[in-house]
Amino acid sequence: MTVRNTMLALYLAKLEAVSGTDAAPVAAEDAIALAANVDPAYDYAFRHARDVLIRGGDINAFPPLTPKGKMYSWTKSAWWRGTTGAVTALTPIELDAWLQSAGYAAAYSGAAGEEQVMYTLISTLVKTMTEYFYHDGVVRKGVGALSEIGLSFDVGGPVIIECASQGIFEGVADAALPAGAVIQTTEPPTATDMTTFSVGGYAAGVIRSFKLQTGNSIQRHDGVLAPDGIAGYRLHTRKPTWTVVLEEPTRATKNFNALVDSQADVPISWLLGGTQYNTLGFDAASAKLDKVTPSNDNGLPLLTLTGGLYGDTPLSLTVK
């Protein structure tokens, strides 16, 4: 018996030209280095119970109907990192497919040597992606996937992107790990010596951590004319939220409780990294502060700020 090793794995993701149509990702262009393995399970949208039907003297349960509508939900995480060269539509960042399938539209700008991409949230014409997950002799495939994205970092650590995708499961087959995978080797910037971090105009804070959730609610779209009954997935609602943990300032320095009372805008911006094409910036002009929670770290007072992001353009992520 051959002993298999699921840590011998490769994950590929590629945006689809036609939603639900296999984009055929390839190892040389679409590989993403994951921070943890994937649970590659799938389920069925439509199942029927093993009913006991009224049929003469037979009181045994009848077998269920054949299940239909294969679907999956895969949660992955990866370190954010830029590229070793110009950030363009032809050479996007490693996690571009994740971001765009979560409703972040990519806009490229900048002259040669100054290229950058800005991701902002959209609600219509959101792109879907195809995902392949190989692990030691087996490949599982999914299409038409939309995602929910979380972004977080703690002091001293990298930016972690967590992607929870939902899509139509295409099947599982024996397949060797594809050769020629190109994995980004760029060193991810860590949350140390950040260029800037400002929350509500307070730029001198000692920041411990930051977390952003896109807040996408994804719904399955069913129909009798669709293959196996699943017509695809759609974004139903979105409620972006954020969390900042910092050392507590005096009220004279910054009164965050007053910002909860007034519901004034609490703009948030930060810039991480200093290497060209490996620098990530965040801006949210229309943030609101919902709650201020005090705590302490061995006697050092801390505050946890939690709130939401609102407006037509609630946030932007810029890679430059």
C-alpha cells in the first residue's frame, strides 16, 4: 500500500471569463502558497430522506433519491505579499483572484516604474473564480466561486488573508501534482516599523493589531433549468467591519468614546512595507466607531475599537 501525504499539495485559483465555466488555471501562473491545508470536502444542495412509503406489506425504508447539486465551501489562508516586478493586469499580485471574487475591483495606474493597483469594493459585475486543489495524487475542482475575505495582522507578523469561497463542485479525480509551479518568493512585509497608522486622526497610537472583514453574504442561486439545479452564486449583502487594538491614550489626547456618542467619521489609514511593489496601503474615509472596550496587558491599559465601514467607496487597498 502506498502511503499518501496530503501536505504534498498545490492550490490554484483563476478568475473566470464566464461565471461557472472552468477557467483552467495552470501551475505556472495561478499557484498560491497557502498558510494551512484545505478541507476539500463537498456536499449536495438537494437530498431526499430515506422515506418509509406506504406500499402493501413492505414496511422497510426505501432508498433516497440520487442527490443533486454538488457544492463546496473551502476556507484558505495565505500571507499577503506583493510581486518582484511591476504590478500590472498581466502580472497581478498573488491573491488577486481571491480579492476580485470577493467584490474588490482592480484598477491599475502609474507610469513605467511607478505601477500600482487599487482594490475597491463593487456590488455588481463581481467576478467568480475557478479553484483547483491538488494533494498527492488527487485533484478537486470547483467553479463559479465567490468569496468572503478577511485581512488581519498583529504587531511583528505578516498580513494574513483568509478566503472563504463557495462554488459549484466539479469533481475529484486522480492527478499528479503539476510541474512548473511558480510560487511568489517575495518576503512579505511584517507589521513592524509601519510607515503610518492613523485611526480617527490619531496617528501617534501604539497599535497592537488590525482586522478587516469584508462582510459578504453569499447566496446560492437555484433553478430547474440549471445543471443539477445550481445556477450559481451571488452576493446578497455586505457589511464590512474593522477592529483595532491599541494602547489606551488619555481622553485629552484622544477621546474615542466621544466618537461613539457622536457617530462622527473615524477615517482609518495605514501603510505597510517600504519596498516598491511590496507595499500595501489601506484607506477608509467613512468608518464609524461602534464600540470601545477597555482591557489590560499586565497592567498596561488597552482599548479594542470595533466599527463598520460605510458609503459608496468604504475602503481601498493599494499595492504599489
